[in-house]
Amino acid sequence: MWTTRWRAWYLPPMRAVLLLLPLTLLAAAPSGEEVYQKRCSGCHERTDPRIPPRTSLQQMTSQRIMRALDFGAMMTVAYPLSRDERQAVASFLGKNVPAAQPSPSALCSDRAVKLAASSRSAWNGWSPTADNARFQSAEAAGLSIDGVKNLKLKWAFGFDGDVTAFAQPTVMDGQVFVGSAGGVIHAMRADSGCLQWTFQASGPVRSSILAVPLGRQHALLFGDQTGWFYALRAETGKLLWKRKVEEHDAARLTGAAMAHDGVVFVPVASWEETRSLDPTYPCCTFRGSVVALRIRDGAQVWKSYLVGVPKENGKTARGTPQWGPSGAGVWAAPTLDAKRGVMYIATGDNYSSPATELSDAIIALELKTGRIVWSKQTLPGDAYNSSCGTDKASCPKEDGPDYDFGSSAILTALPNGRELLLAGQKSGMVYALDPARKGEIVWQQAIARATPTTATQVGVQWGMASDGQKAYAAINSVGRIRPTDPLDTRRSVLDPKQGGGLVALRVADGSRVWEAPPIVCTANAPDGCSPAQSAAVTGMPGVVFSASMDGHLRAYSTESGAILWDFNTVRDFTTVNGVKAKGGSIDGPGVVVVKGMVFVNSGYSRFGGMPGNVLLAFTTE
Ligand code: HEC
């Protein structure tokens, strides 16, 4: 529908906005001092034991301050700031020195990275298989149910200076590749956690890394949280190419890429929704898309937009122009259906009026051209942005309910050969669609329902897993309540009693097979504990892994939902790289199981969760 083959044909929406503004506004880059005075000094010039004074901020490096703004303690404060403003205030305040290098003791003695031409035991990208079932075969998992019950921590690795660890590792041939909130890509040995090389990306990297053969070596493909997409030489960590796949200032590449036939497909989302917290921000102009790039050199093959070109279509009560349509971001990895020559993507909500046909939808795109073959919208009329949850200044008339698809559809087949696409939505609904009949709904099942204190994340957040017979869906239902301490100035905190649970549905008809109840936080759990299970689920024969915002990683029986193993990551760890590290809430991607080892990242300070900065590796030995 809105397919643009070549970038030259399209005018990026932000540029379109800027062209309409008087030229004087374009004159100067933002002044870091002005941003500081306007956005930071109110708190940081105040004497309050909880707030570091300006003089301590000046002791930090500008990169570290950038991290605090992007994915750290200041994330909620920085939402309304553009990248230029963040950069300006970070370099105004902080020390402008090169990024710290890993300590020599963290490096492997043999730093060679060797990958086989094709790897039988791997977890490469979002799921071990391009059907996005997130299910590891018995052979590749290399673990029995008894082995899972006996898992022990083998090593911990700390991400220096981070308060969030949210990138799912890719593991193959005894190698780990993993991104970080600080934007550092790490190549490390799976058995010991020693480092072979690191690469500094321009922004935080949470998308899982996809390794593909390129010539006699391999390319690592991933995106960052500022719209850049990269190809690195896996063997050396050297940049092959990088490309900005979306010019919009708020673009985020969160979902993992999928590759097929020399082309990589990149899902594009954004955090523009949160910009509307600033009542002077003209909301909204971001357009969700999928971009196809040639792996060899990064040349764009096609770009397919999922929303039309935004136009100014009104003003808010205080006179801020409003733009639409917008949104329909793609947060999750595309699902490959090579047989039909298509991929399936899942979209999020619109950010402004008018709501459109391709938001909150599962869409089949032709691999060769990006043409939309069919789409199935499960919830029409969902336009929402962050102002709807605060002063409503820029809230569209649709006012939510903000029920994105945040996770990939799973392509699976019944014993009779009938194929189904399983999709879990934030609404609490899980759908089975028929890929042979334009996404017709075969069954739907509610796994959770909204309550007055549930945030907008009711059901499936980051992804389900399926072994073909059953689909395993974790329940988010994170709750927000007012702080109990009257001196606490935060508007809301996580409810330690609400959210969580894991449901097994029969793939054939959507009926419930079992439900593992939520496990509420203990009375002495730290601030930011929530039983919500929003992280993606992982399966292997007999076992489902589901991690929680309470910081626990749990293994459940696929037969009964009984808990087989439970590890609490909320503690300090001695790390192999000597960095001080602790675990916290687990959110975003799930665990990875490869060749007798289990890997998980812990720490998620977003939404008031418990911070942490650790990658953990478990084995039975
Ligand atoms: C509403 C009050 C408030 C505002 C506004 C605010 N801060 Fe903060 N800032 C805090 C508090 C409180 C902490 C301590 C947080 C903690 O330790 O968890 C903090 C901590 C920090 C830190 C240290 C984070 C770390 O990882 O150690 C940095 C850097 C920082 N702020 C930068 C900024 C910048 C830059 C701005 C303006 C863009 C800003 N802050 C605006 C309250 C504020």
C-alpha cells in the first residue's frame, strides 16, 4: 500500500515538519546549558540526599550521562528530549573522554572467534527457527528435565555503568554475541564468559543479534535504539556497514531482524508516543515500517510503511499542532514463511488521530517487494500516546486502549498439516490465524483481563513459545499503585502484588491445558518488585522458562505447569570481567538454551522495575 522502493522518493516526516517551521528555529543546535537549566536544574540544584548534585554529574563521562538519559535512571525525565538535546546536555555536563575499554583481565587468552559454516546447536537471533516458536530442540538444548532441575550458575558478566540488561544473547559454536544498554556489542566464550572483542554502537542495543554466513566468514546483523542498523564481521568485530533505516528522531530498532536469501528484514518502531508528555510537542509523525537491506552492502531493497503520510490535522487546546496518522510500529522480529514467499509482522497502535487499518494487526508482506499481501487487524481504532495517561493534552479522541502487538507471530502446523499463526496481544487475547485464508481468525482465547490498576500491558508482552501441541503464554498485567511512603514524590510505583502467571493453550483449539498462578513479591522484596511476567517465554522438550519482573527465572513443566527450578537473580554477583554487577527485574527478551547451558540478562529499570546489569550463564556441571 504505502511501499516506497527507493529512499530518494520519500520525504522523511520530521523533515517535512521542519520545512514548515520558520527558518530561525533551525539555526542553532540546542545549547546544553539551556537544556540543563530548563530540564535538569530544578532537581539537580536542590539539596536532597537522593539527588546527585551538579558537581557529581560533572564527575561522570558524557557517555555515562547519555546512558542514564537513554536507558538509565533518568529515562522517564528524558522522554520528551530529542537526541540532539540529550547529546547537548550530556556533553555540557560530563567529561568528554573516550569510552572505557574492558579491563585486560576480562579478555580471553585466545581471542579467535570461529564459527562453523552451519551450526546445529545454536540460538541465533530471536528464535532458534525462523517460525519464531522460541522452542529449542532436544538435541540443540542438550539438557534433560533433570538437568534443568540441577542448573547452577557457571559465570556472571557485568555491563559496566548500566542499570538495565535487556538484550537476548545469540549463542552458537561456543560463542556468545550480546548487546547492551550502553550500546556495546560483546563477543565472548560461552564456557567462560571471557571477552574476544567489543564494538561500540551509536545507541543502546537490545535487539538480538543475527549471525549469517557472508563469504567464508559471518556477518552479525542488529539494530540500535536510535535507528541505526549494523553489519559487523563476526570473527573480528569490525564494522562492515551501517545504515540509518529510519530518519525519524524517535525511531527505535527493538525487534530482531530476519534474513532470507541474501536480504535482511528490519522491523522499525519508535518511542515517539512518549514525546507527547511534552505538551509543546507536535504529536505525531513517526511511521512504522519494515526495511529490506542487501546483506552484502546494506543497500536498501525496499521499505514498506504501515501508515500513510502524516498531515497537520488540528491543534491541541493550548495550540500545539497535531499530526496524523502515525504509529503502527513493528516491535518484534518478522516470521518467515518461505513457502508462501511472505513474512508475517505484528504492529502496534497509532499515536494520534486518525486511527488506521494496519495498527494492532498481523500483516503478511511479500519478501521480494514488501507489498502487503493481507492484513488482519484484531483491534480497530486504537490511537494512544503517553499524554493519555497524564494530562491528556495531546491525547487523540480514540484514547487508547494501547493494545499493541509487541511480539512475533509463531508459524506452526497441526498434525493434519493445517498451518496456524499464533499471536498474543497486550490486550490479553491470544489468536490463531489462518495464513492460507488471509489471516482469518480460527480461534481466540483471553488469558488475562484488564483491571483498574493494570497498566496497558495486560496479556502477552514480548512473546510466547510453542512446541506445536501447546502454546505457552506468560501474563504481564503489571500493576501501578501510588507510593505508600508519603515523602515519595513518584506518581506511581509497581504493585508488588499484581500481575504474572503462565498459561498453556492447546494449539488445535485454544483451550486452556493448565495455568501456573502468579507468585507475588515477598514482603521484604526491594522497591520495584512486580510479579508481572512480561519477558518472552522459551521452550525446550518438557520445560518452559519464564522470567519475571520479580527477578526470578523459573522453569515450568510443560505437562503440568509445576515449577521445576527457580533462581532469584536479585543479588550481587562476582563477575568474570571484574565489573560490579547485580540482578534486578527481568523483562524484554527471554532465556536462551544451547548445548547444556542457559543464558539470561537481568536488570530492567524502565517503568520503575529493579535495576541490574548482569548476564548470567547456567549449566548442570
Ligand atoms: C524530577 C527530578 C529530576 C530531574 C528533572 C532530573 N533528574 Fe537526574 N536524577 C534525579 C534523581 C532522584 C537521581 C538519582 C536516581 C537514582 O539514584 O536512582 C538522578 C540521577 C541522575 C544521574 C545519575 C544516574 C546514574 O546512573 O548514576 C544523572 C547522570 C542525571 N540524573 C542526569 C540528569 C539530567 C542530564 C537531567 C536533565 C535532562 C536530569 N538528570 C533531570 C532527579 C532528577
